[in-house]
Amino acid sequence: MAAVTEDLIELRELLAAAPLVDGHNDLLWEMRDQAGYDFDRIDIAARVATTQTDIPRLRAGGVGAQFWSVFVPSDLPGDTAVTATLEQLDAWRAMVARYPDDLMLALGADDVRRAAETGRIASLAGMEGGQSIGASLGALRMMYALGARYMTLTHNDNNPWADSATDEPAHDGLTAFGEEVVREMNRLGMLVDLSHVAPTTMHDALRVSESPVVFSHSSARALCDHPRNVPDDVLTQLAANRGVCMVTFVPGFVSETVSGVWRDYYDQRRRLRAEHPDDEKLVEAEMHHWELAHPDDPVTVEQVADHVDHVRDVAGIEHVGVGGDYDGVPKLPVGLEDVSTYPVLFAELRRRGYSDADLQAVAGRNALRVLGAAEAVARDLQTVRGPSLARIGDLDAPPQPSDQVRPAQR
């Protein structure tokens, strides 16, 4: 046991020196749900029983930089998503300001390095879904000005300019305005995040983007055939794009067996909601019974490592990262239950023959390279073109009735 503990301590130091960059954490939405963003009610300076994330466990996990998701649901009506995203960004800044000895606001690659030098956790913000900009390039620019450094092009639902992985196709990928969104993100230096998007959207974004892209929290579709994962042909393109796939720990995206249980769960919930549209309490009670009768199989650290192996084998070691999705799902693999456990995964990768340089590349150096590359591309682009003034109505013809976005698959 002592030798194991010493190995994990050594790995923690190795990861912190990378530094370890995690692509996606949903603590801010949990703070909204559980405490209305009140850090007096839930003080993350100490161990928090109701979350998977707090500062002591981030420290224990060797985390050096965190992309905090400023997620808002993709089915919010009208421009409510824009307002909710602003509130999330406000909470992100408030959180960082409250814990200055541990967290440092980060707006770029140099800030991440400075945070590591001062022993703090670089805190970046990423928008999870194009609903956050309300189909407005002006709003996109303002979100960047407020600190957002990536945007996932969709969440679970299509938006007016891009297809989601978990909705019925409506645009065959990106619309003309969607392509303009990608170009404007490149000009700003905002990372294009392709987690959650349909393969057609992945291909379109990779064709259009002049900067490396990221998958902030996705795994390999060859190992788990869930639409949220990345197909091999896209991983091959990702290598040519110089981007990075940040492997996630979400059980339903790691294990084919669990993915099937999740599919059955959502099918059952859809059926019950259709039968009882005005009785959500009954639906939830029935689903509770269903879950008890259909338990998930445990997912292991080894299965997560298999996804890291696969992305490395197809795209190359320079194109792998980690995006745990902590506080975004209720259950994580055995051994990876909270943010303190990153060294456990990297111990498994070391056992499989990864060198220290490989481990540091996966931990964060690949992600940091991509962030710096996006900034360099933006500096060049800003010398040749100004802000785009395009509007969605200028570029996209109104959809025909048969092309209207259908309800998301849940």
C-alpha cells in the first residue's frame, strides 16, 4: 500500500508539472442548482459532500488548469440561454475571485503557465452549446470579451445553425451561418469544441476551421457506439487539424453495455411522458422503479484507459487529452469518482507503457498547445479581417416546414 501511495504522489507531481488541463467540469451548474451560486452555502474551500469537485480534491488530483463549463440547457426558450450564460460567466468570475489563493482567472495559454508557476489552478471558461449566443456573432464576441475560451457548437438539441449528435438531422451539419460562426471563433481565438455535435457537423467544422479544434469531453466511438463519441474517420482528420480529443469518463460514453442501458432508460422515459404528459411526478416515480430493476454495470479505469489508447493509436499521442465531465453526471467509473482521482487513470496508462513525456502530453500539454495555436491563428487573422457583421437571416434561407428541428432524443 505504501508503494502505491508513493507512486500516486509522484504521479500527482508529474501531472501538476504538465500542468494537467481538464476540458470540462459542470460545478457551476451544480452551484446554480444547489445553492443559487451562494459560496457561503456551499464553500468549495473544504470538502463538499454533494459535489464531485472542490478545491481540496482538485489539489489532490494534481489539476493545474480547469475549463469550467458555463453550461445552460439547449432547450431554453428565446434568448433565455444568453441571459443564463451571462449568469454562469458571472458565477465563474465570482468563484475565482473568492478563492484567490487557489484559483486564478485564465484567458489564455500564458495565463495557464503563470498559474502553474504560482501554484494556483488556472480557471478558464467554456460555453457548452451554441444556444449561448442566440444566433448572434455580436453576442459571440461579447462572450469572448467576458472570458469564454471555447464554445461547443451544440448541446443535446440542434440549434438554428448546427446539428447535434443527439437530435434528428435538420441542417446536414453546419449551415452557412454556422460556418461563419466557426470563422469568427477562429478570428477571436476561441476554441471550436466538437463534443455533442453530429458527425456531419464535425466534418464541416474541420473543413472550415483554420485553427485546431477540441473535443472537450468525448471518447472513441469505435469502442462505444454512442453518438456523443468520435468516429475514427474524424479522429484521423483531427490529427491533420492538430487538434485534441479530451477523453471523457462518462460511463455511458465509455461502456457499450452501459450505453445500451442509458438508451433504454431514455426510451422508457419518453414513453411514460407521452402517456402521462401532465404528471411528471408519476413519470419520475416510475423511472425510479425502472432504474432499480435495471442497474448499470460498473465501469472501470481500465475501460477509460482503453479509450485513451484508441485515440492515441488512431490520431497520435499529440492529440489526446482528458475531459472528465465531473458534476455533469451522477455516476463515474469505479476509481474515478471525483476530481481527486486523475492519478489513478495515469497510473493505469503508465502500467501500459506510457512514458512520462506521454503522460504529460495527455494530461495537459496537448491541450495547452492547441490553446496557444488558436491564439496565434487569431493574431494572424485579425491583421487581415475585421469582425463579421453577418446575420443568420443574411446567410441562411428560412427552413421549409419539413426541415424544422424536431424534438431532441433524450
